[in-house]
Amino acid sequence: MRKSARTRIRVLARCRRVPALGLLACLLACPVDLSAQGRVVAQEPLDIVILAASHLNLRIGTSGSTIDVVSFTVNQLPGTGAVAGVSSGADPVPVRASSTPSGATKILTANSSTPLTSAGNTIPFTQISWTGAGGVPSGTFTGSPSQQIWTGTQSLGAGAAMSFSYANTVYVSPGTYTGRVTYTLSSP
Amino acid sequence: MMRWIAPILCLCLIPFAADAKQLEVFPSAITLELKPTDFDQVESTQGFLQIRIDTRLLRGSRWRVSLELVLPLESAGRTFKAQALSWTAQPPFVSRNLLPNQRVIVGEGPIDGRTVEGRLVWRAGGGIPSAEQFRGRVMVILEELP
């Protein structure tokens, strides 16, 4: 009992010293230039709201408004093998798809319903395939307006790309055939 | 007669005195929208804050305006970095960014009876991983310096 009483006294004695030490520490910590200390005379609240909108980003090929052209130079007979395409931009063609929120389900579709044409002659897009990389699956255009190319919750980033090839299995009239595939990224 | 004039005059002046404010801030809320412009870039809309100080109503030699984040910008337990919120301004106000748990000086000048007005143009930076609405509160503080 005595021991505990002594301890209590000691603790009290220590506590007494604390304010004095605290004041000393405060005085030492205080800046020398007291003119910098101001007196608050008015306060006004300002509420801030930061909005981050839902967003989908898609890029096939070169960034910006440039539309890349993939060319197939066919100088071999049909049925003798596929012809690899060469892009006017990066080759293979890079694919980037992302969203805010980042984990949202994303669906990449392609519209290849309008065939390639040359002076009234056509080649269906079903003659064109691609080999995917970096998460993009490989496939062949179906000629439909909304063919699903890829779906996922992750993003398609660095390494995601497509290498195109022309099947060259049918005889077509000579000429330069042009067509356009439009890709769309959507989120349900 | 003179004994009555002074109190009546005082009563008439009280409403005007009550209307006068040392510090006026407009608007009381700003909204900034973050939009991704490309895959790695985010663009913020601007928010404008008007500050007006009537130094006739102040004592001392200098005034100082500071900003303090009193309610962190939060959304569902997530916090938007205070440092990512910045503003640009013309003298006597300065361009800076907010800091957490710290009063940031926005401007300082002499108390010379003039009215000081300035505009802070706010922007938010950084990226937000999800579509959210962060809300917080900043206190605009006016101080008199001796």
C-alpha cells in the first residue's frame, strides 16, 4: 500500500512538471517574428464538389482524328494463302479501351456490314481476319453491323493489337477495293 | 434636443454597419468536373471564386487571407487529395494549391482603407479511378496583422 502511495505521489510530481516543460517547449517552438501572427476577423465557408463522369475511351490505331488504312497487296492466285495487311500507322494496329469507372464491363463491336468496293465490284469483309494480341481475341469479320470483338471489365492497354490478313480465297475483278470498319466501345 | 439626435443617428446607422462585411466570398460553392481527354490525361473544368476585402473595417497594419480545408474531399470513404486542388490568381493574391491540415496563404496586403478584390480560378488535377462525387469544405479566413 505504501509503495503504491509513493508511486502516486511521484506521478503527481511528474505531472506538475509537465505544464512548465510544455510552456518552455512552446516558447522555444514559437517563431521569433511575432508580427506574423494574425487575428482572425472573418471566416467564410466554400463548399467544393469534384465530379468525375463515367467515361469510355477507345482507340484503334493512331490517336486523334487520323483513320489508319490497312492495305493488302494481292499478287498471288486465290487459294494460295492469305495476304498480310500493312497498316499506314503502327503495325500491328494498336487497340486501347478503358473506362471510368475502371472496372465497368466494356463491349467492343465492329461494323463491317458495308463491303469493300471498286468500280461496282465488291469484296465482303468476311475475307478479312485478324490475329489479336494483348487480350484481343483473334477473329474474322462477319459482315454484320455489330459483331462483338471483345468484352471484359479490364482495360485494353499496352500490347493489345490486331494484325490483319486477307483470305484471298475467291476470284475478284482487278482493282483497288476500299472499305471501312467502324469500331464501337459500349458499356451496358 | 441634441441629446436625442445622437442615439437616433446611431440607430439609423446600425443597419448599414451590420451590412458591411470585412470579407465577402462569392459563390459559396464551386463544382469542378474531371473529364478524361485521352487515356492518360484528365481535364478539369474551372471554378471561379471572387474574394472581396473591405480594409476600412480592419485594424492593424496588414490583412491576410488564407484557405483551410476543414472538411476533406470525400466520397464513400475515399479521399480526393487536397494537393490536387489548385488555383491561379492575380496579385495581391497568389497561385497555389491546397494542403491537408494546413492553412494556405492566398494573399496579403496593407490595411489602407481600400477595397481589395480578386478572383481565384480553381482546377482539380490527378485522376479519379471511378465515377464519383467528392465533397468537401474550405474555410476562407481573413486575419488582421499587427
